[in-house]
Amino acid sequence: ALPISQSFLKAIDATDEGAILIPEGRYVITATLHIRKSRIVLKGEGPDKTILYMPKSLQQLLPSDGFTAQGVPKLKYSFGGAFVEVRGNDGLVKIGSVLETAKRGDTVLLCENAESVDAGEWVQLRMLLDPDLGRHLHAGQDAGEDTLARRRWIEWVARVVSVEGQRVTVDRPLRLDVRPEWQPVLHHYRPTVEEVGIEHLTFEFEGAKKKKHLLEEGYNAIQFRDVFNSWVRDVRMIDADMGVNFGGTRFCQAEDLEFVEAKRTGLTGHHAIWATGNAQECLFQRFRLNTTYVHDLTVEGFAHGNVFRDGSGRSINLDHHRNAPFENLFTNLDMGDPRRLWASGGRGDRGPNSAARTTAWNLRHNGGKVHYPRSRRFPQINIIGVMGYEPELDPKALWIEPLSDLFPKDLYEAQLNRRLVP
């Protein structure tokens, strides 16, 4: 018989489309389960019944030399890799350059070669980051040196509503201005991996003492990279270094998640939920952190339009990890002890913790002291319905309204209902 990890990989390889049922039982996993194709679902029979047990870390299974950056020792599994890894690519085919300036909030782009675009298809807009675009991202503040040090694209995906001549109308408003000097280019967006699901199971790790920060050995559960319209659902993670990592994902969803400590205590992991690398409009909902991570809910690296809602934890921090995450929403959350609320990581040379327009809406807590995010680190932040603050109504810096009888309670739900009602 094949080792159990190889049996999983063989089943994934043999399945063109459909669900791979993992029956009730406890399965020892000693290799990464790679998924590189669409419409595959790993489906357990419930977190109490189907358990994937990882007795060794990724570092133990696939040793990697450590490295030192900015004088700090690090290990690559602190930043990625997982025991279930779903990976694709954007499948971009260039359409042409955007010819005229468009404003944030517009839905029309004037584009060369627009005749190659069909209504109903997905397109990706890319703009090349430079200091001027960096300031636009940060509402007038400079982006960090590290953010500008490498060739980086700001990416945004939308569906085409109509094409008339060179005018391409899309289904959602632009999050940023589009200017010719930022070299905006429109592409056909044809992702190679979509409709992949991980659901109804538990990831249980060995529970060895957590290593020092940035030297975590890779007790990592799930990683999506450049994946479209996929999901994680009804999953428990026990003693994980990293829970769910969405990088470069579009319109993905993670819901009904539970993070648990068994043998570990204190800060038991590195990242619980992590959106990075231009992750766009992903939804994280109904999660419970029955433990504490260094970074509980993380956005970084141009992640935008993502929503974290209807979750709770012991002492959740909204980790804005720099490199210009923007316009992300945190709504209807029970934060527990609020002292860590805005505790955020990322080196200082990566710029402010957030780019413009982070929004916190109806974050409840147990009444402890709350700290103010500095406007230089969180430009144009909105904090609505969070008790413990004094009002501050500056549209260019901090907008704080500590309303005790806030309505609606969940901003995402209210916006969704408004969009769905004709």
C-alpha cells in the first residue's frame, strides 16, 4: 500500500474534477498536498471526524537553510508553504494600454485593442508602482523605500459589462485613479485554478513549542496562491504556525474556521488568517480564535477590498503589515481584550502600516483600554462604532465615531443586501 500522503496525492492526480471524500479517521500527513488544477474539493466528514495529523514540520520534512535579512535571522517557512497548497497563475493575455485618465469610482476605461474584449469576461488592470502612485495609495503620504525598491504592479480584477469602441465598462468602481504615467495596462484575466475547496476537516499539528518569531518551522495548514473563486470551509486548526494564507487570490472565501491550542500556550502561532500579494475582495467570516497569534488577522502587500466579519477571539489584533494594503474592512467582530487591537508588524522601511481607507466597523471588546492608530501609519482610517475612543472627524486623517447604537451592525451585510435588491 502507498504511504497515506502519497495516496492523497495519487487521488488528487487521478481526479479531473469533483470532490475527493476523506472518510472519518485520523490520517498522518508527511508531505505537502499540492493542487494545481480547477474544480477539486478535499472534503472531510466534519472537523470532529476527519483529522489530518502532521507530526513533523515542513522544516523537518524539507529542510531549508535559514537566512539573515536586515540583521534578523529568518526561516522561509515563517513566510509561506503549507501542508495543503493550492497554486495557479493569472493566465494574463495583454489587451492594451489604458489611454486616458480615469478617476477612483469610475467604471469606464478607454483602452487600445478593446475590440478583443467580450462582455462577461474578466479583465485585470495593472499599474506600475512609482513614488507618485505610492503617494496616491497612501492619501498623500510617501510609500516606504522597500515598497518602491522593486518593480511592483498594483493589480485589480473586474468583469466586463459592455464594450463600445475603445470604451470598456466594468462591473465595479475603480479603487484608485488610473493615469497614463503609471503605465496602466489591461489584460484578459484567465486564471488557471478556480473552484477549489478545502472543507469539513481538522488540521492537527504535533504541538512542539513554537519557535521564535520569524523562525517558525512550518506547521502551516492551507495556502492559496494566485487562485480564483475558491474556498476554505468548516476547518479547525490545532497548534498551527499558520492557518490560512491567501496570496494573489481573487474572490475567495474562508468561513467557519476555528483556531485552537492544545499543547501550545501563550502566542501559539505566527499568522492565523493572512491576505497578501494583491489579494482582492476575499471574504473571511465566522471564525473563532481560541488562542492568540503574533498576527491574528493580517493584510499586507497591496491586499485590497478584503472583508473580515462575524468573528471573535481572545485578543484579536488587526495586523496591517505594511507594503500598502488598502480599503480593507473589519466589521462585526468581538475582539476580546482590545489592548492589541492595532498591534501591527512589518519593517519600518515598508512604509505606513496601511495605505488609505482601512475601515473598522462595530468592533466590540471587553472594555479594556483601546489604543489610537496613528494617522501617519493608517492614513484616512475610519473607526465607526468602537467604544473607548473620542470622536475625531478629520477626512484627511482619522475619522472616529464611537457610536453606541450603531446601525447597521454589519457593514458588509448591509452593502451586500443593498447590492442584491433591485
